[in-house]
Amino acid sequence: MNTSRRSFIQKTALVLAGSSVFSKQLLASAAPKTLTGIQLYSVRDDMGKNPLGTLKALADMGYRNVEHANYINRKFYGYSAKEFKKILEDHGMKMPSGHTVMGRNHWDESKKDFTDTWKYTVEDAAIAGQEIVISPWLDESLRKNIDDMKRYMDVFNKSGELCKKSGMRFGYHNHNFEFSQSLDGKKIYDIILDNTDPSLVTQQLDMGNLYSTGANAYEIVKKHPGRFVSMHVKDEVKSAKGEMEDGYESTILGTGVANTKAITDLGKKSGGTLHFIIEQESYQGKTPLDCAREDLKVMKSWGY
């Protein structure tokens, strides 16, 4: 698979351009349940060729939750929000979260309001049954200086307010630049955490994406308890190039070097993590669906 996650997100963003956990509504029970799911980017080629057959295959494996990575022209994998929710329900599945890049084009600075495109994104997410609307990218133009970044973090908070009206949360998903790039001596990720309201903006920590930066995912979760409602559960191995162009790529859970189980367990214990989303983007000669099956078996053996 030659299409990197970063490249995919950037291309999708261009198309779209043409304890601090859930809101009170989502915390109705005293002990909210955790869930295990799969990011559908893990089986992106299969979803592109045969979304219905791929969802059936995942359901047959035992997956009950998916996270989308394809929302274009108000459709999920070619289906309206209502249609896609029905397809999932027919397979005994739900979609508690999804990835759609929120960019500069989604905020009208002159009106101090979101464009219809982003409002539709949130509306469709609610129709599809999502609990979190996750933006998996921060455009480089928005992180050139700390003042611009802080202003855009206020847009993050406003997106949280918009999502809250539909009983959802807004979330952000990291790659690696958040830990390798600094502004005024502060890591991008710290600027995000320091300038977003935890009650409105949650973090989906991708423990694999940051591996090569020297950042320690375990220590990050330990330092910020309650900030990570969602987590991408991922393991890493050395690679000639790597998904982040950093010399590492994802692999079957528990077979790499990313201390995956310990980070996952800490998320469950004190990180505020309720959603554990499997993502594997490289396959070391296996098929994506076979990897998805093996990853779920590992997660179940870990008690998830």
C-alpha cells in the first residue's frame, strides 16, 4: 500500500475544501462502558472496492464498532449518513467516531461562524450516530506562529460547542509533527492541550504516529489524565521509509516496539479512554483483513 495516512488525509482535505470525557448527556451512567473498534483506513482498499462486503467481513470477525475515514460530499463511502447507519445496524455495528479534517475553509472569520460545509459535517455525524467528530490534521498554515495557533484553538473550542448541541464531542487526532515541531519553545501538542477546553475538545491519541519523535505516549497519558476519550491502538516496527516518513510502520498488535498494551491499559485506567480504535496501515505481506482479524484477537486476549 503506497498511499500514506498523511497523504490520504491531505488529499481528502483538499476534496472537502472544493477527567474530561463526554458531555453530560454521554455521561448519564456512573460507569461508562469502553468499546473496541477499527479505523476503516486499516482496510481502505477493501472499503474502496466493496464497502458492503468489507463491513460484513469485519462484522463476521466480531467487530461491533468502526471509525470512518471517508466523508465526501455528505456521504460516507458513497452512502448518506442515514443509509450508512442502516447498513451498519444491519451488520450489528455502530460508528461512534469518524475522521474529517476541519480546515481554514470551514471557519468564516468575517461572520465568526462555521461554513455550511462544517455544519453539515457535524449534522451528518449526528445522524450517523457518532459520539465524537474527530479532525485528524492541522494544516501547516495554521501552525506557523503561536498567536495564529491559539486563535485557531478557539475555533476548536467553538467546534466543540457546535458538536455539543447534538450531544457529541469534537476531537483531535495527532500525527508526528505535533511532537517534533515547536512554537516559542512549546510543542504543538502542548499548545493544543493548553488552549482547548477539555469539556469540549477531547484528544484521540495515536500512540504509533508519535513513536519516532522521542515523545513517550505512556508518559503523555500519565501527565494528562482524562484527556484521551479515544485512542488509536497501534504497534510499530522498523521500516525503510515508514508511514510518517520516519522509519517506522504499523504492524500486528503486540509484535512491535511501541509498548502498546501498557499504554492502552493506562488509557483505560486513568487516561479517560472509552474508545479503543485499532488501526494498522501497513501489513508486512499479509492482507489488511487478515491483519484486522489478528489485531482483534490480540485486543480480546488483552481484555478489550
